[in-house]
Amino acid sequence: MHTVFHPAQLEHNPAREFLDGAWIDYLESSRRPRMILDAIAQAQLGPVIAPDDFGLAPIRAVHAGHYLDYLQSAYDRWIAAGRSRDGVYPDTFYKPGFLHRPGGIGGQAGLYTFDLSTPITASTWSAAYWSAQSALTAARLVRDGAPAAFALCRPPGHHAHADLCGGYCFLNNAAIAAEYLAQHPTPPDSPLPTSEIGSREWGVGSRRIAILDVDFHHGNGTQAIFYRRSDVLFVSLHADPDRQYPYFMGGSDERGEGEGEGFNWNYPLPAGIDDARYLATLDEACARIAGFAPRYLIVSLGVDTFGGDPLGDFALTGSAFPRIGACLAQLKLPTVFIMEGGYAIEQLGANVAGVLSGFARG
Ligand SMILES: [Zn+2]
């Protein structure tokens, strides 16, 4: 299995974030991808390649142009306004009902950001851009016939909405990959199998994408982006938002809207859930995906479900991760793995490589 990664993804290094009432060292650190790369080499999973540059168009297919302009210019505008060189940290957040849309950087930071763990620094745009390009490159590998590929996305993406950053996420890599596959389901010059040319399923059916999010936290951004779509199924296993971040999305009653009704499935889970109960829920989620009969599977791969994770409260052991990979392999779908969270730094590489090795062994 190919892993896709660009060195610019290491350059985003905020010093701190605000968590549980205190400033702490930034947990989404550049040590994370280094640990994962080491574990992938040790597990002899396959080559690590640099992403190709697909440009901004596939990112614009998911994110609002005014939000992308903000991400690219925010740090320079922040510094020009005489604010802290540590990065763009909003101090006031927009809420529904507020009437004014500020033009200045202070207000815009609060308009486009929903927490204090997602500061924009001088290197953030470049890191997020190449993280998205890694996702696109992995998606194209799979579209072109690879059974699976791993985008070592960092910064992660699943909390980012079309026009909002939060939860360490700036660009929604899984959504960008899904939209790319929805728009480019087969290579332009490859003939369709004869059996599919006359099939009524060709068209909508052939473009169906399933996104399975196994990060500890609900993938609120991905859900929001596809909430009114029936061609992209979003299924997420995560901590109950009554208890955990991102708090305002992730309930089991969120099933999609309009045409998308019935194409969004959330499995909020209790604290302390163990391997057996987690894997039983994953089986249920996989059955739902199989029933949707997608052409491709995208996995938002977070391993902050691990029992020792500083941001989680599940109790998964290291041996759960190869079993998660094996469970996903049973779907027998071309699969793009997109890296999301995981902060137990010493076990992070082994847990990620565990999922990918478990999948590869099938
Ligand atoms: Zn997470």
C-alpha cells in the first residue's frame, strides 16, 4: 500500500492550544507524522511517495472561496494588525443572531474558527494545502486501480466545514477526496466494462462514495458538507457529544436533510467502551455501508480511540487496530485511508500501522 506525504506538512507548528481551561502544548504536533512514518517503514507496508499538485480546483469544490481567501491571508493580516506572532487565535466567536459581518482580521478569526485549538501560523496554509494534495493523490491511486492507499494527512481534516476551521482541521481532506472521486469515478480514457454500459446503475450508482469515520471525535465537518447529499454516505463511530468534543454535532438523530435524508448515520458511544463492543458497532456500521453499495470507501482514520489517548475516554487496546483493519477489508471496496487524530504519541505509529496491516492482510 502506498503512503502519500509531503514534508511541508511538518512545518505547521503552533506552540499551544486551550483545553479544559488551560493553555497546553499543541497536541497535534509534527512528531505525529514522524512516528507514523517510522511505524510504516518498520511494518514494511509499502513506499512513501510525495503528492502531486492538483491545484486549488478540487479544494474549491468543497470549500467556500471566501474561506480559502481567509485561510491564505489570515496570518499576514493578523501580523499587519500588530497581533501576536504565535498565530491567529480568535478572542470572540460568531453566534447565530449576531448581525454584523466584520471586515477586519480580529472579527473574521472568530467568524471562521470555532475553537482555540486551530491557530493559523505562517506555515499553516502550505501544510494544509499539501495535506489535501496527499488526500487527492491517494484518491487518484485508488481510482486508477490500487486496492487501497494511505494519505498521511496532517493537519487532519474531518472537523473542518466548508467555511469553518476547528479541531486542528483547516481543509477537510476526506471530503475533498470524496468529492474528487464523485467527480472522477474512472480514468477518462479507460473504457467502461461492457456489463456496466447498459446498467441503469451506471451514473448515480457508480459514483456513490461511503465515508466511514472511526476517529474518537465526531466528524462534524464531513457530516455538514454532505448532509444534503444522497450520493455520499457518511457513517461515524465516535464519543457521545453530550460528553465530548465537538459537542454540537454527532447525535444519533442526525440522519441527513432533504435528498440526503437517510444517508448520515452516527453511532455515539459511551466512555470506557472496550474492543469487543466497539468492533460489534463497527460491524453494524460496515453492514450499513455494504447495503449502500458504494464504488469507493473513504476511511477517516483516527486512532484516538486508543485507551491511552490524552484526548479520548475509550478503552481500546492495541490489538483492536489490526482487527478494525481486517473488518474494513471485508467490505472488499477500493479504499482511501485519510489520517485524522491520535495523540498517544508513543503508540500512535503502531496503532495506525496496525489498522493498515490488518486491512492489507484482509
Ligand atoms: Zn479525534
